[in-house]
Amino acid sequence: MASVTGTSACMTSLSCSFKQTQGRISSVNSVSLSINGKSFPSLRMRSAPRFRVSCAAKPETVDKVCQIVKKQLALPADTTVTGESKFAALGADSLDTVEIVMGLEEEFGISVEEESAQTISTVQDAADLIEKLIETKSA
Amino acid sequence: MVLVLGAGCCFVKGYVVEHLLHFRLLAKLSQGRMFSFVSKRLSLMMMTKVCCFQRNFSSALPPLVPVKLPSKMETHFWYVLPDEVKSESLLSQYSELLSPREKKNLYHMQGDQFKKSALLARVLVRTTIARYQTNCQVNPRSLKFKKTIYGKPEVDWENGDKWCPPPLHFNISHTSSLVACGVTVNVPIGIDVEEKQRRLKNKILAFAKRYFSPDEVKLLTAISDPEIQRQEFIKLWTLKEAYVKAVGRGFSAAPFNTFTIRARVVKMGGFHHFDTQHSEASEIVVESSDDPENLTRNWQFALLDLAGSHYAAICIEKENSAGGVTQNSNVINMWNCMVEVFCDFFAGEAGVPMRLTVWKTIPFVEDERVSGTGAVVPISGLIKQL
């Protein structure tokens, strides 16, 4: 898979839309592109305006989630944890997952219902849910 | 004769290892461990296995020792200790049993210990289910799995071989140091294992207040010794997990704070934490704040100290409770109701114990029945070890 880490500001919106087009469950579920390491710049440019509305979470949120996950699972410092990382693949069992959710609730001042918690499988999912809950809370 | 067959099917690579495995298996058998059970089958195996051998075990693993299905009232519990599985070539042969999707999942896992226990979990479930196919050998590699609409894993028999599939239920759980699989017939099962030394990153009571029921929080709060409190927490967690997994409708269908699990000392009434002096006579019950009473009365629990290192919780549905709907007549329904009322009236009368057999295994290498030994110590729940 192409890795777009979104570390530089100008890449943010592109990485944001690119991640959406990797076929995650979202409101735009009709598009699922498996890029497999190839990049299609023209395709991304075409899709970017369409997906900007339902953008993925801010990189800072994703980073915070990565930190909490690393701490909870006591992962070695050199472990790569990104938005794409699946909790199950990182070695989180059910107790870890619930502890992570609790840690996220405390960190972000939100409350996560069990139904929503069940749908989280990657770090990105968690970050997206957090931002949605923060938005709903402040609305 | 096993050796002759084994030698015939061994390939050059790994020849010595495979041969040693055969020797070891035969040695174990002749020592009497499982000999009486298996000896009758061995001759049959010799005949039927000749044709199946090449087909099933292309990597020259010895045949699995078959086991009879648990009866309707029995639970089988199998576990593997990853630290006992040291052979790299055996682990590599284990990997060959996995489906492409399982291999891919494994590839993406991080951490060697975790990866190993994840591999052993798939191997354990595949080989365990394969053992029960006593009419014809099943290649554990050929088993297919699917998920219910709620996400609970089950065997997909459609693509399997030609016989009538057994009404087999299973559930797995694993930590990095123990991998377990529970099996029943006709009734759903859920299991959970947890290291006894497991520590929470969060504070126990804060966690319990967030996720457990008010009665459970009260019980934990009442424990002043922090170490005992931590142990009780872990025991409670495994029981709650086992229940949710047995119900099989996901975490959200039975949120942890909507049901209470506790130990009830039989014949005395009252509620205690799990480590009571009368642990053999304590029954574990679940009460729901949502559902009507008769739903939660259907579940039977066992809590064990396993291998000295883990708590293991098992939850199965009681046989009759599959419902009044399947009963034959109103008279039987009425009788069942009367029996239940009668039992409730004499609150604390002992229910039927869970008949449990436990094996420690290294698939294809060694099976050891450990129920009734020091490896399996009942903590709570009505259990009869076989």
C-alpha cells in the first residue's frame, strides 16, 4: 500500500482524501480502490473535492491515539503504529481494547458507547470516532 | 506400524524431526497415557489412514489422536502453553495448516510472542475440531470458518467433506502465554482466559465504575486488600467475557454494566466473592437488569485456576433451556416451571454441575488429560472434572 503519512501540512488534505478512498466504511462506501502501492495522482485530484466534507481525523488526533495505544500495550519504542494499524494486529485483547477506549475517553473528555466501540478496528477508526464525538459534544 | 507408515510418508527435508515425532507419539501411547482409549482405534486408524495419510499430511505430521465428541452434558477444554512449543520446524508446519487469510492476518501481527500465540490459537481450533471427526479423517487445513451476523466465529461445514456435521460449538481465547479452546455439543459456549498476574493500566475501581454493574462495583469496593481486589477483578472480567462470548451477540448486545455475575454459596444463600472456603459448593449466577429472569437463568459457569498461571472462565448454556419452544407439550412446560419454582424456593439448592474434561496439548505431538490434576483447580462454579 502506498504510505502517505501526512506529516507535512500541505499534504494533509490529500492524505486525508486518499485515506478515504482506501475503502473504509464511511458515508462514501461505494468507492473502494485498492491501490496496491501504485499511486494515481490524477485520480486523487479528481476525488479530493468529493471527500473533503467527510475528512478523516486530524493527524494530531491520530498521533495522540497512537501514543495511548503504545502505552496501553507497552509496545517497544520502535514499533510502528499508524492510522492503519489494527488493534488486533498490535496484540490488543478485549481487556486492552476496553482500557484503550477508557484512556481515550479520559484524554479527550468524551464518552464512547459500546456499540460504537465495537466498530473500531484501526487507530484511524478510533481517531475519527473521537473527533465525531467531540464535534457532537460541542455542537 | 505407525513408524512404518510415518517413514513412508516422510520427505527428505525434516526427515529426522518427523521420525522423532512419530517415536515420541508412540512412546507416549505405550506409556499408557491415553493408550486404553486409543489402542482400539489404532488398528482402525492403520487401515483407514493408509489412504488418507498422504492426502492429509503433506508436511508429514503424524495423525491427530481422535477424540469422541463431548456428550450433551459435557464440556471439553483444550489448551496449549506457547512456551512449551519450541521447535521452529513444528511452528513452520503449523503455519501450513492456516488458510491464506489467516496467514495474511498473522503476517501483519506485531510482536513475536503475540504472533506465536495467534498462530497456536488457529492451530488449536483447527486441530481440535478435526479430532472430533471420528468417522473419517479431516485435514485441519481444510476446515473453513465463518462468522455469525453478530461476529461470532463458527465452522462453515458447507465446504467441508461429505458427512453430516456434528452440532459442535467452540470458542477460543488466548493470551501470549496460554491458548485455549472450549468445545460443547448442542449448546453455545464462551471462554476467556487471563493471566493471573495481569495488571490494569487504569485504576481498578475507576474501570469497574465505568464498565461493571453497580453491584459488582460494590463488591469490589468492599475488598480492602488491593491484591485480592485485583484478583477478584480479573476473575470477574473473565466470567463476564465468557458470558458475552457464549451469548454470541457481541459486546453491545450485553453491555457489561447491564448484568451482574456473582458466586452464590449453595445451601447458605448470600453472596460472596469468588474465593470462598466452600468453593466446591458455590454456584456462579448471572442476573440481568434488562432481560427477563429466565434468560439469565440459562447459563452455567465455571471458574478455574489453570496451569497455576491463568484464570479460565467457561460459560455454557444449560441444555433444557433452549427453550420451552422445543418442548413437546404444555405439561412438560408446566413441570419445568414447577421444578424451577421449587428450586428457587429452596434457594441455593445445588444445580447440576458442569462436567468438564481438560487436556493440555501440543497438537500432533502430545496430548495430556489434566482434569482432576493440579493443573486444573476449580475456584468457583459447580464443576465435576472427568
